Amino acid sequence: MSTPPPTPPPALPLVSSLVRHYEDLVDYLRRRFASPGLAREVVHDVCVRLLERPAPADVRQPTALLRRMAHDAAVDRCRAEDLRRQSVEPRAGLPEVACDGAGPARQAAAAQELAQLVDVIRAMPCRRRQVFILHKIHDIPQAAVARRMGIGLKAVERHLRLAMLDCRRSLDVRALT
């Protein structure tokens, strides 16, 4: 006796309405915002939003709600883009290249400095090294490091402070030589 295939979940009412009226929504946004790329992206965003957080099933005018959601999302996106453009102001007076890059001598010094730091990290006590690597290298928050290692937050802070002191001493000694 074979089991019947599982039945797919019922379609979400607003998502199915969005699928039926997809081109109408895109055309509506294209006319309002004069950007075909923006229109499609916004309708896709609305679809994703509906899949993540479904709206109530008893919507009386789904097309009107979809238009309102799409319009609001497009306005939000345009505002964010305007804000980004204002904050990234083009500068005509800036040179094409900010710097020529490090020369061979600086690259060799940096490689030597890095090797020295690696040696300092390897020489650290085990816990201090683990805390330092998790937080500074893997960018894991201190509270998560504490939970992961089964130690208190104050212990993590102490290990980090001592690890940074070890690194600083190593760099200071190198600067003196």
C-alpha cells in the first residue's frame, strides 16, 4: 500500500493575489517611480515580506493592500537611496588613487610585524589565546565567547585586556629595536 504524496500547504491569499496581479503591480510602480528595475525589486520585496510575515486572511481588497504595500516599500527604498547619495558626495578635487600602496620595505616590515604578533598569540596561555582569537579574529561578541567557553564575562574581559597588553608590548619592543 503506497502513501499518497503530501498535499502542499494552502497558498497564502495575498501571495496568490500578488502572483495574479504581478505585472499590474510592476506597471503601477513603474508609472509612479519611472524605474522598471525598482518596480520589480519592490514587488519581489513585498512578496518576500508576505512569505515571512503573512497578512490576515480576511483582507477585503487584496489588490489595494498590495498596491499600498508596494508603494510604501518603493518610497522607503527611494528615500534610503537619496540618503545614501547625499552622504556619499562626489568630490571632484580628490585624486584617483588615495595612495600608491606600500613599497617593498614597508611590506617586509608589515610581514615581520605580523609574524611577531602570531608568535605572541601562540605564546599566550591557552584560555587567553582562545578568547583573543574568538573575539578579535572571528569577531564573536564577548558575551557569546563567555557562553561558548563556559566562563564569566569579566573573565573574558580580563583575558582580552591581558592579550591586548601582550600584543602592545610586542609592538613596543619591536619599535625600540
